[in-house]
Amino acid sequence: MKETGLKLEDDYLAQVESFFLRKRGWGLLLSPRDWQRIRQWQNQGIPLRIALQGIDRALRQLSCSKSQIRGLAFCEREVQQGWRDYLKTRSQNDFDKNE
């Protein structure tokens, strides 16, 4: 059972890393701070889909060159906003079901 949990964690980390590096367009590895940030998102319970959408939104709104983006800190605001929106929508859906 423990292996399954580690596999899911590894998948989350690997998918966020791959997506960010591909969208940014350069780099081979993330920094230790970026790994910590991804783990923080996962520990918060942020679904992978929400994290990836936040990264995508942040990089699409970019007004400077993507080569100036050093790490995932640039995407933090959009990921957290997506998480808040997700929770708000989920709460609203739960409320609607109970009426």
C-alpha cells in the first residue's frame, strides 16, 4: 500500500515538472525549491489538473520572455487562485445538491 502512495506522489511531481519545463521551453530539471513547492501543492490537496491549469494560465499571461522565468514561484498565484475557485465551485455544488 505504501508503494502506491509513493507512486502517486512521484507521478504528481513528475507530471508537474514535465509540464512546467515543456511550457517554459527551457531547462532540464527543477530546483529544490520548485520540488518543495510541488510537494506543498500536493499536500494541500490541489488536484494535478488544477496545478497544471494554474501553471498554464500563469505562463500564457506572461508579458516578458519565458527565459526570464526561473521557477514555479512565478505560477504560485495562479495555482492558488485555481484551487480557491475549485473549492468554491465544489462547495456551491454541494450546497445545490442539499437543497
